[in-house]
Amino acid sequence: AQKITQTQPGMFVQEKEAVTLDCTYDTSDPSYGLFWYKQPSSGEMIFLIYQGSYDQQNATEGRYSLNFQKARKSANLVISASQLGDSAMYFCAMRGVGGGSNYKLTFGKGTLLTVNP
Amino acid sequence: NAGVTQTPKFRVLKTGQSMTLLCAQDMNHEYMYWYRQDPGMGLRLIHYSVGEGTTAKGEVPDGYNVSRLKKQNFLLGLESAAPSQTSVYFCASSYTTFDTQANYGYTFGSGTRLTVV
């Protein structure tokens, strides 16, 4: 079974500063994918970044980067130069590889990020 | 625009009433999913489908039924609604394999906010 743990229910950051949102995972699959999603107050799920378990380099997408530490089973999201529009709920998720239920995304409970001006 | 469409967006039910939530996708995705989101719980998988005519239980299937008679549609039914089913429901779809442009192509609908009184 796959499990995602996000230990920070809420985080605060000053505008223009960087912030790290924590995510640890547990799986017995040798191959898997890790995702981060943003959910603003409007409710939609917005894909941010993806990291494959065999990717040698940490994924980056604009101001978002994923600090992937495979041995520690962590996949932290780093947001650089925070903006007011980054205030939202952030979810870490995992997907296995293979057939059947492995295709589903398993989500953490989320971290509510508030960016202060 | 291509994507996942959920109907209705809002609904209030009385305890014991039934209803069906409709999810439609136009991306030719094989896999479709129904999640529920509750405060502090993240997104939890209710049921999923790996293809037309096939469905399977997820993490929290009790009280729900699903059907996938057509590849593009995935229906979630509540036969006898209970207050515990008050939640935001998300439908999602994805490819079966990795795509370099879209990862696995997970696409979420905008959600249905259901209140059972």
C-alpha cells in the first residue's frame, strides 16, 4: 500500500521569500511517480510538478522545484520568491507503476500555505 | 476546451434521497476516478475504472456505486444519501502510460459540492 504524509497542516511565508513544503512517502513499489498539486480557494486542482522515481535530477517548473531524496523517501516542494497568489492548499500525491490500482493517485492530507505581504 | 466536466456543481440532498454525479472527459483517457475531499483528509479514492465496462473499489467505497458504460463517462451514484456523504467530489481521468508532454495526464474536474441535510 502507498502512503503519503504531509506533516505541516499550515505554513506561513513572507512575500518574496522561499518556502519548503514537506512530503514523505511510503511504498514497496520499485518504480513510482510523485506529484504536487495546488488547490486555491476556488477549488480546482492545479498540477504543479512531477518527479519519477528513476529521474536522476530534481524536477523544476519555473518557481517550483521538487527536492527528491529517494533514500529518505521524501519529496519536498520548494517555492521560490513566494507571491500572494501562492496562498492555497498544496497536496503531495503518489502513483505506482503497473496495472490495476497502481494507477490511482494517493494523496496526502495537504498543507495550507499563506503568503503574507 | 478539452478536459473533465462534472455535473452538477452544487447539490443539496435530504437524507435518504438518491442522486447521480456525472463525469465526462473528452481526452480519450482509459482511466477514470472518483475522489471525495473532506477537511483535513486530503482526497480519498471512492471508486475507479480502468476501462469501459470495468469498475473497482477504492479506499472509501461504502454508500456509493459507479458505472462506466461509455469510455468518456463515469457516473457516481448515491442510492440513499447520508449526512456523512457531505463532501466535495472530484472526478479525474488519466492515461495508462507515461507521456513525456503530459506525464500521466491526470486531469481533474472542477468538483461537485454536495450537502446532505
